[in-house]
Amino acid sequence: MIEFFAQHLDWLHDPTAWVALVTLVVLEIVLGIDNLIFISILTNKLPEEHRVSARRIGIGAALVMRLLLLATVAYIVQLTQPLFEAFGHPFSWRDLILIGGGLFLVWKATKEIHHSVDPEDGKDNIVGETLQVSFAGAIFQILLLDLVFSIDSIITAVGMTDEIAIMYIAVIAAVTVMLIAVNPLSRFIEKNPTIVMLALGFLLMIGMTLIADGMGFHVPKGYIYAAMGFSALVEGLNMLARRKRKLDKEGGGAH
């Protein structure tokens, strides 16, 4: 037993392993943003008394899925092996899962944007009204996307390091940050309607990126997150400008 732990803790004395750990923790947190945005938007459509529990279940499931996938890491690596070839590109299980998840995100974001633009037309849709999103339905959709993001996350971790302990620590740290951030993020999105539209735009972009990745067209993550960061900065400036106009208007009205 002592020898087992000694073998798996050798990396603690390796500076490059610590660099890999820090890098992977940051990377896993960044990759978790996609998951977090989806959970925040979806749970905000539930009745208020169910939102917190749905978020906890969703993020808890994300952690369980990632840990289970890490336990079968040898099998997960095999998901990248080609199954068949079409249009000159070999498709693997990972590719098919990413394409399926991307299509679901594009469909979901498009339906939500349609409802935001035309609420009356959305009353008959399953995503149209808060009460029309059941707790079980929300959990099912969260679990579905958890699976897609978890597989992508674990494959990324495998590509970064061979130390299973580093992978476990990085995944647990990232999901812990998600758990801490999800409620403040959800409240912020709920209180700022324009942020909802921006977040839905992010989901569309993420969905298309997953589809492109599955089709063999890799889009560097840095470009995606740079675009998201720039959009968020612009929207932040707009929010400040709106707040200033509101204060000026209230000040003018007081006189």
C-alpha cells in the first residue's frame, strides 16, 4: 500500500508536474464556463424554489461524470479511434458525441432566442414559459450536456498529462469553482436581460464550435474565449452607459 501511494505521489517532487497541474486547473475552469452558462440559463426557467437544487444536481452530476470517465480513461482515449470515414474525414465516437452535443446547443439556443424576441409565439413551446420547463426535463438536458462537456474535458486532460492524480485534482478544482460560481452567475443573468441574449449567442458559438470540431475543423479555444471576452467587455460598457443614463435621468427628474 505504501509503495502504491509512493508511486502515485512521485510527481509532487517534479516542478514540471506542478506547472501541468496549474495549467490544467485553469484550462478545466475555462472549459467549464460553457457548461456553467448552459446550466445558468436553463435553471433560470424553473420555478424559483427548484433552481438552486437543479444547479447543484447538474454540477454534482458533472463532477460524477468526469470522475467516472477518469476511472475509465483507457477507454475514453479509445473514443478518438476512427469508426468510419465520410467526406474524406474519419469519424470517431468523440466526433459523433461533439456533433450531437453541438446540434443540441444550437437548437436550444435558437429556440431560446426566438422566445426572447417573440415571447407570445413561445407559449406553446416546451421551452417557452418558466412553468413549462419541468424539473426532470431540466435535469435531463443538463445531464446530456454534462456528458458532452465531460468527455471533451477528460480528453483535454489526457492530452495535457499522464498523471492520473493531476487529472483528478484539476477536475475536482474546476467543478468546485463551478459550484461556487453558478448561483451568482445565474442571478446576474436573471437580473440583466441583455446578458441572457449575449449568453445565448455564446451557446450558439460554442455549439457551432463543437460541430466544427467533430467534423475535423479544429477552432483554437483561444479564439473562442477571446471573442466571448470581447463581447462581454462591450456589453459591460453598455451596462455602465445605461446605468449612467438612468442616474442622469433620475437626477434631472429630481430637479
